[in-house]
Amino acid sequence: MSQVPPVKKWTTFVTGVLECLLFGGLIFGWASLVIVLKGEKFFSCPPSVNGQENGFSNSSIGTAATPVIFSNETQFTTVSPTSGSNASDVDSCSAPVSVCTYQDEQLSLVFTIASACLSFMALPNGILYDKFGTRKTRIVASFTYAIAMLMTAFTTVASSEVLFASMCIMAVSGGYLLITNMQIGNLFGDKRSTVITLVNGAFDSSSFVFLVVLKIYEGGVSFKAIFLFYAVAASLLLLRSLFLLPSKQFPWPVPPDYNYGICRGKNTSRRPPGADVELNHNHEAGELQQEALMSNGNAQQNEEEDEEEISTPELYYPTFMKGLKSGMFYTHIFWFSVIQLRNYFFMGTFNPWMTKLAEDNGCVVKSYTEAFALTQLFGVFCAPMNGLIMDTYRKYATKKMMQDKQAGVEPAYTKASLDLRSCVVAFSLTTFLGVLFSVCVVIPVLPIQYLSFILQVVLRSFLYGGNATFFAVGYPPRHFGKMFGADMFIGGVVSCFQYPLFILTQDVFQKNPMPLPSTTLWEDVRVQLWCWRSHSHAAVPHVLFGFHFSKHHPIGADSTDRHPPCVPVLPL
């Protein structure tokens, strides 16, 4: 068992969740921030441009962006230009509203570019993380985060374009905080998946921060003071990087005498640089020998020790390129990209869809928009459910495997596949939620959309939490950053298809997005069938093609060949 002090371990966990919640995904709270930015008159229109027609279709660029849907709340909100105070008053639904199309376009474009950078920079972030470790890269991220807040605080109406740079830097820095905090799950053994999904849920729910910023701004606190405060608060990121996180990465499994941070205690304080990585490798070699002995019947281990064996999927892919070229990666990317695109498309067409169902009733649209925004805050509570399902399944399967061994029966599966099999269960449930979500969306009845909102939050939490867990358990820790970054990068590229899909709804389907959700419903059903088929063949998650260890080449049989060949489970 790990000798990390319990107080230190739990402090690392709690502060990691709070860090993702308060600093990580702030860019997703753009819906609230955009009202503040309009109150500060960033990208304000010349008098001759004001008063042009408003609405969702004013800007094809802005409306294609995911959370721009929330910025349409400004159709019901006007910012009082009174000096010395910030105010936001909600007009009656029938009152005419003056909207600056240019301002909406530019603010929407700021988010579009910032959110794209968050996805596209995930791969470079992952490469830097794997190469330089946690501490060095987080120190850089802490400074860039503070710089982003300072840039925003000192932005003026005349220099509104600075928001493009500051929001991009903030988004990318927040994404790096997520990558480094997901490794905390390694400290919690059989609760690993639950911790990883909880961290992802906190990242998703961090959109509430800018809602708080909006309320503070309405209370009279200046825009500059708010972001200066956040710039100072970024120093907490630096302190946590030094005291509560390792220099490199958390190993998996955690060695018996492992500790981390610049205050490690007597048993680890004199380790030379790089000893963490060396210790991890030595521990890995020892676990391989134990696995070989167990497979030959020469070692007896109890159930708790079994739980701490090394996560053997690391043996599948000895190099990063092998992981990228594997069928498991390709099919996972397909699954992840389809469901993410389905989620993004719903958010991108939310306003016109609600407007159509509400028959252009502004009050009803605003009410449903606020309800949808409120449900987004509960992602942090939904995400751990997925991890709990995976951990529970793995614990049950391990117990069943041990019972089979004691009875002299060869288990139907190996310990090497337990982590991935637990992902199969989670991904099947996620895809099933996607089908239910699509069914609810295509029903043109307003009250049913409340159920759609709930399903969307649960689906999003399960999708991103399960996706991160898959790369944590299915690939070597030394390649986690790169594999996860490549996944987010490709998923981000595919998500750009929401723009042509939006054009279809506007120009071909006369602003009726219903035909496309119907199409994605059938695609979700197909993905679900793939998921079940893979599960029935004991393959890796949601794929038609997977890998497992050849029974003719047991683990540890040859010390010179630590990466046994992989064989396809299903024929192509």
C-alpha cells in the first residue's frame, strides 16, 4: 500500500477538484461573461450600425459556436449605462431590444477561437506534460493563467481585440489543469475511475464561475477588480504545483514507499532527480514477475493485493505511435467524436429549436434557456456515477476471477482486460443515454425538453469522464498526456462539422433543426449496437476490433519481450 499520508492524499484530491471547478473550464461560462463584456461595451457598434435586426441568424459565425446560444439571453437583457454602477435589468418579453450585430459576431468569434484552441492545444499540452512532467509545465501554466487574467482586466473598449488572446490563453491553461489533475486518481487504487470522472465533472461544472462573476458585477464590483482578483488567485495554482503534486507523474500502481511534493518526508527526501520514474519502472518490473509467477501457479496473493497489481494495458502499447495506430484508438475516436458532435449540435441549435417549439414566445424561450443553464451546474454530481459504475464492475469481476482460480477453473477473461472491460460497461451506458437523449430531442413537445436537459448533462458528464478514464487505464501513464491530447484534438476537428450542420438547418430545413437530430438518433443507435457487439465478444470498448494477450505468450514469460503480441478478437 502507498505510504502517502492520508491527509496529504485527500488534500491533493479536494484541492484538485476545487481547482478544476474554480479555474479549469471557465470558458464554458461564456454565456454569463458575454453579458458582462457587453456591459463594458467591448466591440460596441458605431451609432450608425446599432439597431440592425437581431436574432440567432444574425451571425453565421457566432451562432455556430457552442455556447453562443446563451448569449441570445441578451435579447431579453439590457445593461444600464449608468455611471458608477453595473446593472442588468430584464425587460418584458414583448419590449423591443436594440442589438448590435457586429458586437454579437465579434464576441461569438472570441469564444469560437478560444474553444477551438482548448481542443487543438490539447495534443501539444499532452506532449509537454509527458516530456517535462507535472511541476515544470504547471508552473508555466500558472503564469500564463495569471497573464490571461491581467490582460482581460486591463482590456479597454479601444483594445477589445485583446480578448481574443486573453480568452485563448485562459482556455488552454485551464485545459492543462484538467490533464494534470486527472492523474490524482492513481492515489486511490480501486476508486481510480471515480476520482477521474469527478475531476472531469468539476471541470464541466466550472461554467458557474462566470455566473457568479455576473452577479458580482451586477452588485457594483468593477470588471477590472474582478479579474485582478482572479490573477492574484492564480498564485494558488503555483503553490499547489510545488507542494501537492509530483515532479513528474503519479505512477500506477503507487509503489509502497512513494511520496511527492517538495516536502516528501524522511523516506523520500534524499532521492535523486528522476527517482520517481525509476521507482515506477522498478515497481512495474516487480509486478510483471509476480504476474508471471501467478500464471504458473507459484504465487498466492489475496484479493486486496490483486487489486494493486499493475494496470496491464500498459503492456499492449510500448510506444506512443503503436497506440495511435491501434484499432482501439481509431474506434474510440469514432465513438467519442460522434457523441460529442451530437452534443455540440444540440447546444448550437438550442435557441432556434426552443424558439420554434415556443412559437416565438420570448418569455418561454428565456425560461427554458435559464433552466438549461441551471442544469449545467450539476455535471460535477453526475460524473462520479460513471466512475463508480466502472470501479464496482471491476471489483465484482476481480472477485469472480479469484473465485474461479480457487475452484481450479480458468477464468473467462484475464486481469489484463478488467480495466478495459469496465470501460465497455460505461461506454455502453453512455451510448444508451445518447439514444434516449436523441429520442427526447426529436419530440416536438416543450415540457419533454426538460428531460432532454437532464439527459444532456448526464450524457456530457459520462462522455468526458469515461473518455478520460479510458486513456488513463488503457494506455501507459507515460503516454497518457499525448493520447488524451490526440483524442481531444481529433474530436475538436470533428466538432467543427457543427457549422455545416447549422447551415443545413438554416438554409435547407428553414431553421428547423429536427431532421438532423433524427439522423443523429439513428447514428446513436448504430454506435450502441457496435458497443453491445463488442461487449458480447469480450473486446475492448465500443469497437468491432480489439486486442488481448495471446494465451500462448503469457506475461513475463520472456524478460526480453515485455510487450507480447496482440491478436484481433474479431475478424475484419
